[in-house]
Amino acid sequence: MVAKFDYDSRQLSPNVDAEQVELSFRQGDIITVYGEMDDDGFYMGELNGLRGLVPSNFLQTSSVTPTTAKPMSKKSTAAAPGGKPLTKKSSDVGKSSAQNVRKSSAAVKKGDSSSKVRKG
């Protein structure tokens, strides 16, 4: 599972023994979860070789596991089908084709100030 938020058991937990039984973690940490969630909403988890309780509401599921996570190569080039790198010719600037037209996204709300278009 992946940590959605930072969790410092010393500051955020109401339990007096939190530092001894709970794991502290940072947003984005990959936490290995063992077993089912307990009645209080905690999992037994492991991070960096340490085991402890982790609050379920600070976690989200992920397809990435510590054993399958691999760093991405720094030399990465986007490629079109057929293995050719994607490039745009200067002669293509200003031209429009059906393949290049992006349909509007449902995620952008009408009237959203961040999506205003400036007319020139």
C-alpha cells in the first residue's frame, strides 16, 4: 500500500504507547501490509525493515510492491507505434488534423478559473 499522507505516530496518535507499536511514515512510502485490518482501523505493516501498526485511513492500495518496484531509466524517449521517436516538424506547426485534436476533458469544469483561455 502507499501512504497518502505523512504520519508521525508521536504527534498524531492518541495512543500513549504509539511510538513503540505504530510506524511513522511519509507520503508516498510503500508499506507492506500483513493480515486484515483490526477493529480500530489499523493494519500491521512493514517499512524499511520495521514493523508496526499503520492507520488504514492514511493508506491507499497500489499495484507497486517493494519487490516489483524498479527505478525508471533516465534515458526515456516517447515513441510512436513502430518504435519511431515522436517528433514534430516545424512545417507541422499550425496545421490541424483529426489525430492531433484533443477532446475536452470531463475533469475540467466549465467556468474553472484555471482553465480560462486568453483571446488575443
